[in-house]
Amino acid sequence: MKLSQKQINQIDNYLIKLKIKYVDVRLELIDHLASGFEASNKNQQLEGYLKSKIDFIQDFEKKRQKTIHWSYQREMWRRLAIFFYKPNYMPFTIMLGFLVYWMQKLQPNKTSIIVLVVSLSTIHFWALIAGYSHRKTFKRLQMAQPLYSIMALPSLFLYTMGAAKPWLENQYFFITFWFFAVLFNIAGAIELRNKKNKILEYSKNII
């Protein structure tokens, strides 16, 4: 038995009534609930079936958010790893390595610290500002809610510089810190941009 469009709309309205506000979550839940109802007792009323699934619906929304968040974090780490083995990324990694090696000739001072802050801030805030340009669209999709958490780990390099200052005075720690901070922020920015574009493409078909 296939559900009619009227029954599909009934499921969607029921989800809205339960305050499932994100469009992408409702689409997935409609698919799950419709399939489940079609396979269930044919004599059961759709409204009764939906009421029996309230706990499933609410649990699904919470678990999905957590799953998306951690999948984005894993993708950021994979993006970082690419800098060390992908042929088209390796030249940049090597060039950055030579740059920080050259920095060994310079003792960390106020000017070099400022350059470090500016380099990280430019990458980090460019990613966030670019992401916020479609905020209205993203408000309707749960998959977009943890999007900016991709930059959470890269941001630590920027926001913990005050606490790390005593160690930054060490020439080799300063160089290592700069090298990995730049790579983390670039990896995060690329991943945020790619995820944002995929979400926007997906949103065209459902919003």
C-alpha cells in the first residue's frame, strides 16, 4: 500500500505540530514514517500510528544533529590530512614548511606575533563571514546548524594565543605553532566552503 499525497501532507503537518522545524529532518522522518506505516498493520489509522512514534521522532531529531556535528569534525580532520599526501596539496605544504623554516632565522618578536595573528584571523574570519552570507536559507536546515563548528578547532590556535604566549617566545615552538595553525585554519575554511556549497545545492531541491 502506497500513501497518498494527502497522507504524506498529514505526516508533515503532524511533524510541524511536534515542532520539527527543519525541512531536511522532516523529509527524512516522512520517509521513515511512511515506509513504517506501509509495512505496519493496514487496519491501523495513520493518526494513531504517528502518535505511537512520538518518542522515535524526537529521538531521531536529537541523534541526527549529533551525527551531523561529528561527521563534519571528521571531514575537517580528513581535509587536514590531505595536505600531507595529496599531490596537488603537497606543494603548498612544502612551501609553508620552507617559510616557517626560514622563520628560524628570526627571533619571535612583537612584529612576527602580529603577522601570525593577522594571517590566522584573515583565514578564520573570511570563512565565517562567507558562511553567514546565506544564513536565512540555513535556518531551515538542520544539517546547516553545526556548519560553523567546523572552525571550532582551528579557532583554538587564534583564541589561545594569550595563554600560549610564554611558549611562543621559544623560536621552534613559535614556528611549529604557526605551521599547524595555518594548515588547520585553511583546512577548516575549505571544508566549511565545500559543505556550505553542498547544503545550498541540496536546499534548491527541497525549499
